[in-house]
Amino acid sequence: MAGEVRASAEAVVSRLDVNPDCATLTVDVTAIVENWRSLAARAPGAEAAVAIKADAYGLGMFQIALALARAKARTFFVATLEEGIDLRALRPDTTIYVLNGLARGATRKFLAHDLRPCLKTFNEIVAWSTVDHRPAALHIDTGMNRLGLGPDEVAALAADRDPLGRIDVTLVMSHLACAEERDNPMNARQLSNFLAAVRHLGLEEKPLSLASSSGIFLGPDYHLQMTRPGAAIYGLNPLPNHPNPMRQVVTLEGKILQTRRVDTGMTVGYGATHLVQGSGRIATVGIGYADGFMRRLGNRGFAFIAGRRVPIVGRVSMDLITLDVSALPDELTPPGAAVELLGPNQGPDDLAAAADTNGYEVLTSLGRRYRRIYEVEAERP
């Protein structure tokens, strides 16, 4: 890893030894911090934690966690024990919750690395209670039917509060299933179920958390004492079918390796799935599904060259995609020319729509072969 200065930003560059024709992934860490601050401002009475699981949604946990911690983020959520251990090695002074709960036999590792499990079953609560008043979160299922204490376990815990009394409950949380749909009645039902369970357990005085990114936009009733934004911090739209209020944070650029002339009757790529109609030109770009560029984008996705949209034709292969650049002048498509796959003209949500998936999958699929650049605003003296 080395430093590289870009204008007024400090850019941290990794994989400088790779082929200069490789694709470049640029992560605007300053924009991530600004997105987090924007979401925090929407819930001024609540602490804004950070969901940084899955390597910060594929963008790089270490670099992003450092910047957010400098910006005064105090609490982080990861999915797995291993993610928590990695994050603790980086930041010894933050609160880290592990969403997947207390794995069997993992108590000692949680204690050794000062991690807090999100306890999701009665048995996990009993197991954690044996270490005597160590901090943890309680995860209550309010209708997602995924992780968390269901109604029967809440009732059992209310009837036998001894294990709970031997735990330092520092947070009670649940998760909304339909938060991106503002008018979906399930949101209000889950909020009501959550507050009822909290009262049943006598935990009204504990910090409560229900809203992640989209939930923040449901209003103050959902903010409680802590929000847990994730996807929106990384530029994904928390309000589908509305303008994205978040700054884009990712630019992915490939490079043209070769351009060739084609004519009627020729085909492009594996399976000959694209049939050329008329004379034109095909540009081959060094990026493929081994880089996390989804195979489903073949014959349906787009890229941008000098701000002009060009279609992906033929299948996406492991290392390559092919573009129809017939409408562009030759001078815009020489070998080495930059091709935007993600950036100002096409965000992760746009690419996701073309691939019939969501922006989460686009970001978390980003591969390891990219030259990665992390742009961070230089600290002022």
C-alpha cells in the first residue's frame, strides 16, 4: 500500500504492482463519511452506528472504518465473529456488535477480542450469562422470521429472567423487512411488536434500535436510540423509485484491450449470442465475472466511454466483456481508453437493474483483481 495525492485528497492506492491494463476501482471514502453524517443528521436524537459487514459491502473495511472512526462513529456492526476479530485488530477503542450471534463454543473468542454478540436465542442468552454481566445485544424477531427471539422465546425469557439479569444488555434490536416501502403496514406492525416485546421483558430503559438505512427515512418513531445505516452509506439508494439522496462513492473503470471491425453475419463471444447487423466495431475490455462483473449483464448491460453509453454485446466471460462502439469515433476507442462501468453515469443501483438484482450484490461482488484507490480528504492542521 502506498500514498498518492489527487488534488485536495489523499488517495491510498493498493495493488500498484498489477498490470497497467487492469481495471481500477476508486472508493471515495470522503463521500462515505459525508453520507454517514447526512444519515446521522436525519435522526438527531439517536446514535448513528455503522453496518460495516461483508468488508464494508465489498469496498474495504479497514480503510472505511478508520475514516468513520475519525469522524466519531463509535459503534460498528459486523456479520461474523471473524469480521469482528479483524475489525478489533484495527480499532481497539470501538464498540463492535456481531449480528450472527454467539456461535457455539465461541464465548472465549468474543471475550478475548471484546466483541458483543447479538443474542438471538434463549440458549445463547443462557450461554452468555455464564460469563457474568458482560455486554451484549438482544435481537428480537418482529416478523422477519430470520434471526432473533421469537414470541415463544420472549415469553420464556420473561418468565425466567435470571439469565437476562446476569447480562449487561447494552442494546435491544430488531430488523425491518419492508423499510424501503414507506407506506407498507408491516413497518408499523413491526415497530409495535418490537416495543411490546421490550415492555414484556422490562427493558424499556435500554437503548433500542430498529432502523437501518431505509428505516431512517420512516421518521422519528423508528429512530429510537440508535440507527444502523449500511447500504446508504455506500451510495445505494435507500428510497427506491425516488431520487437517490446519497452521494455516489464508487467508480469502476476498465480499459480497452483491442478494437476490431465486424460486419453482417459475424457473431460475438461465447455461444455466438450476439449477431452483428451491419458493419461496425467491437471493443474488448479487460473485466469479467471473475472480477464480480455479473454474467447476467451480457447482451443487456451498458458501459460509458467519454460519457457516451455503449451496449455490452455477447456474453460476459471470465476476464472480458465486449462493447459495440460502432457509434463512436475511432479516436475515442484506442487500446488503453478508459471505460466506465460504475461512476457518474451509472451507479450500482443502475447496474443492478440491468442485471435483475440489487445494488448490494453489485457492491459485494466486486473482485480482488482491481487496482483499488481510496480517496480520503486530507486532514487540515
